[in-house]
Amino acid sequence: MYRAGSTEKGQALAFIGLLLALILVLTAVVTDVGEVVLWRMGVQNAVDAGGKAGASVLADGLNIIAVTNDALLALGIAAFFSSGATLEKVRQLQELQDDIVRVTPGLSLAIAIKVAMENGASGAVPLNGLNGSKKPSLMVSREYFLPHLFGHRIPLWMKDDFQAGKARAFGDRFIRLGGWRNSSPTLFGGKLLGLGLQTGRAYSLAEAAVYGYRVLGRWVLWPLPVPKYKARLVPVSARPKYR
């Protein structure tokens, strides 16, 4: 009887030990898998933040164009009743608009990459060229008065050249950003058991676009320009194949 009881007690202890070991392994695996899931979510959050920040730069550029168009319309009317100083202000505003159109696309990409990496991405790259132009664009251009009169063009305001298509619902007013993170957290009890493996890089895509209105009214003076452009995340319209 003593031997039988001792055997049963030993079997119970062995079973409990095995159960505790199994619980420890499962806890380690669940903990590490959870960390990997959060790590991958972090990549997506990083490129989302970068894409939206870049698109916000585009939206700000369009809002500045709308505000300066308002000013140009007012100054254009005032120029008929004032001196050459008004025309000089008109020229300065037009130069500001030209600078905004030239600088904003590249700046938006730089800001997108910077913000993505500040939020945890190991690297990021713009991917607008997958189904659009290589760089985003404000899609505005200078309007001229009597452009063919004696070979001299009189510059006026900025007009809206926005054109949407099936592949580009927001025209070129968008940022598509690809980002990645190197060396994931360890799997299979890496921290608790010292048996961890790494899954390598994780990739994510994000796309953000500009919506709103209005750079210039349909009839120029009416309705007036409205600086209400904003950026928002949108579904990615083209996905590259990573090798």
C-alpha cells in the first residue's frame, strides 16, 4: 500500500510538473506572438502617419493657392484704381504661388518619409509611380490673359487642373508610402525560454489623399476660392509585390 501510494504521488507530481511546463511554454508563445502582432501594427501606424502628414502638406499648399487667388482677384480689381505699387504686390503673390507649386510636391514626400521613420519605421519610400506620376502634384497651373497677343502673356491667377480617373480617384493629389521594419521581436518563447526565432522584415503600405475645394470659382469671381482642403487616409489603390 505504501509503495502504491508513493507511485501515485510521484505520477501526480510528474503530471503537475508537465502541466506547469506546458503553461509556461504557452504563456511565452502567446506573449511573443502578441508582441509580433503589435510590432506589425506599428509598421502600419508609422506609414499611415507618414502618408497623412505628406498629404497634409499638399492640402496646405492648395489652401495657400486658394487664399492667394482671393488676394489676386481683389488686387486685380484694385489695380484699375491705384498706382503701380498694387501691380508689384500682384507680382509678388504670383511668385509665391509659383514657389508653392514647385516646392510642395517634393516637400510632401520628404515630410512623409520623415514622419514615418519618426513613428517607428526602419525605412520608407514613396510609391506614387505605381499608377500615377512619380511625384504628387497640386494639379494647378497659371492662367494667362490674351496669351497670344503680340507674343506676350499677362499672368493672372492659378487655375485648377484636377482630373480624376479610375486608377487615380484623387488625381495626383495623393501620397502612397511603403514602409518597413527590420528584425521583428523573437517568437516561440524568445524572452522567457531563450528559444526565439525572428521573422525578418515587415512591410506595410499607406495612401493618403487631398479632398476639399476650391482653388478658383467656376466663373472666376464667383464662387470665390475656398481654402478648405484636407488630407485623409484612403484605401491603397495599387499594391506592389515584394520579393
